[in-house]
Amino acid sequence: MRAPSQDPFPDNQTGSHVEIYGTVGPMNGVYTVQIDSGDSVAFNGNKDNLVPRTLLYQSNSLVPGTHTVTISNSPFDGQTLSIDYAVVYGSSYDDPKPSSTP
């Protein structure tokens, strides 16, 4: 199996599991995540200490296929949203089994 895609802000990725990583800390605030046309879910990235590359969101129950992930910042008093990268897992990342040699 190959490593999953780690492109920042993947466009038209196919998979069944997505993870979004970014920074949490004192300058971060509330953000929402929406998959396809589902309900938006709110999260709070405001923490006492600055921690980059933190798991901000994950969904491992997607139907295999192409999905749209919408992430929105809900800033309050200058708070930010920092996204480092996304990881998309799915059958399109499975390498075929190696062929046997005679």
C-alpha cells in the first residue's frame, strides 16, 4: 500500500477517510467542517499552547468516492485558522499486488 496523499488542500480526491491537520493555539478559534452537503460541525482550535500539525478533523465513515470538504473559520477578535495538510485514504491509493516472477 502506498502512502496516502498529503497534498495541501486536495482537489477532487477520492477516498473513504479524510484527516485534516493544522495548528491549535491561543490565536486560533472556532471553525466548522462540512463534508459534501452534510451538516456543518463546529470545533474550537483555541488552546493555551501553540501546537502545529494537530488533528483538527477526521471522518472515517465516508462512502468511497469523490467528496467535497468545506472548512470555514469563525474568527472572533482576530482569531485565525491554520491548516497544514490533509490526508485522504481510500481504495484509489491501494497499489496492485506485485506480479510473481517465474
